[in-house]
Amino acid sequence: MSNRDYLGEFEHIILLALLRLQDRAYGVNVRQEIESCTHREVSVGAVYATLDRLEKKGYVKSWFGEPTPERGGRSKRFFTVTAKGMTAVNRTQHALQTMTEGLDFIRSSS
Amino acid sequence: MISDKDFGRPPFIATWLVSRFVTGKEAESLVGDLFEEFSSIASTSGIASAQRWYWRQAGKTVAHLAAGTLRSAPFFIAATVIGGLLLNRVVSGLPEPAIFAVLHRYRIFDRHFSAYVFLATDGIAIGHVVASMLVGCVVALAAKGKELVTTTTLSLVLCAMAGAVVFLSSEGQGLFLWMLPWYLADWVAIVVGGAFVHMCRSASRDSRFSRPV
């Protein structure tokens, strides 16, 4: 297994946001979901740059919706996690859990 | 139903800038996302607050997209920039002899002295700006899909090289400062050339998509 099979922190967060949002996962919702869950300011560009990278790796796939008036007649780009992406999330999640097992200070500081 | 007329339009320049760093449908969805949140913030916090948010997001978005493009194809961009430097080296030497050839051919010095002075000074500087824009266009044509990142990088490299030359040499700093506006115009012209090619490509792509089948 190479290190490329593991996700970066922001990639991991984005994939988790897509899983939480399911069929409502497009740029605005993904950005807002991350901001509300992590309390950190995220730019649309950061979200798109990471989603593009994940799509090139085959972890997510995207499709375009219909243009809507509240977006000035522009269409939404929806994202969903692929089976390969799910495997990567599980692997990273498992690695994190294994690494944090027995570290009591993490629980006490939260 | 919310439209752009209800809450005002987002800053045009910021939208234009973001659109130059992405292409086709991706640009549409990204700008659409920014527009949707802009309208939402404008309706709750007012147009001024929405515009501030928009500018901040646009700046961060451009930085992320540019960094992402640089990371995705560093060698290709480096090769294109080196090609651009060589081309710039060749092309930047052309306006001066070309203008003087025209001046001597039509004996401008004898007939229109003030025109001669203008062409021999500002005319050459304007020629350099036009040549820089052509360099930007050629580099952008080679860097398909990465026009703005490549031309901006080329511009910054030229800027850094000029700065290094001035810093290392004890003489010529006064001349450099005097010519600085023209140098800046050259560097901006390279990016403008890149933006022009990107706009032409986007327009051609859009017209292809919207053509009835």
C-alpha cells in the first residue's frame, strides 16, 4: 500500500461532507457544511480545487444540473463519492482510529 | 424567485477574474456558486457586506485555482514560461529597429520633427508593450487551459529578473525607476495577452456548446 492511498486532511473532510450531503452535494452546500462542522472558513476555490483533484484520482464523480434563476441562470455541479472514494475514506478513517487508540489526552483535551 | 436584479450584481471584475482561471461548465458552476451565496448574503446582511464577502472569496478562489494549476502541471508550465522568456528576448529587440527603419525610410526627422521625437521615445515604449502582448498571446496559445497562470508566472519571472538586475548593479537604478511604468505596462500586457486568448477560447467553446444540433 502506498501513501497515495491515504487522503489528505482536507480531502478527507470534503469526502465526509459529500457523504453527509448525499444528493445535495454541490459547491455551496459542501462549503457551508464544512464551515458549520469544522468552524473554519473555507473558500469556494479550495473546495473546487480539491474536488477536481479527487475526481482525477477517481474518488468522486460529478455531473451538471439544470440552470437555475437564483444562480443567475447557471447550473449546479453535483458531486458523489465513488466506490474507490469510499474505500479511501474507510482506509484513512481506520488509520486515524488506530493511531488515536489509547491516547487519553485527546479525549481529555476535547 | 431571486434574480440578480433583486439584490444587485456581484462585482464584475471579481467575477471576470475568477472566470479566467477556470474553463467551460466548471467556470459556470463555480461562478454560479459564488452568485448564489452573494444573493443570500445580500438579502440577509446587505449589499456592501455581500460585496466584501464576494471579493474575499474571489481572491482566495483565484489563489487556490492558480496554485492547483501550478501543482497539476509544474513541468509543462515551467517549459512554457522558459519558451516565453526566450520569445520575449527575441521579440523585445524588434520594436526599436523596426520603428527607426520606418523613421529613416520616410525621412520623418526632416518633415515632422515632433512626430520623430514621439516615435523615437514613447513610440518605442508602446512598441514594446504591443510586443509583450503578442508574447502573452503566443505563450497562452501554447498553454491551453492554463493561459492566465502561465502568463502571470512569466510576468512575475520577468519582474523578478529585472528587480535582481537592478539590485545587483550599482548603476542604472535611476533609469530603471524612470522606465518603471513602461516595464510595468510590458508585464501587464503579457497577462492581458493571456486573458485575451483565454476569452477567445471560452467564447469559441461556448458558441460550440450552444450551437443547435
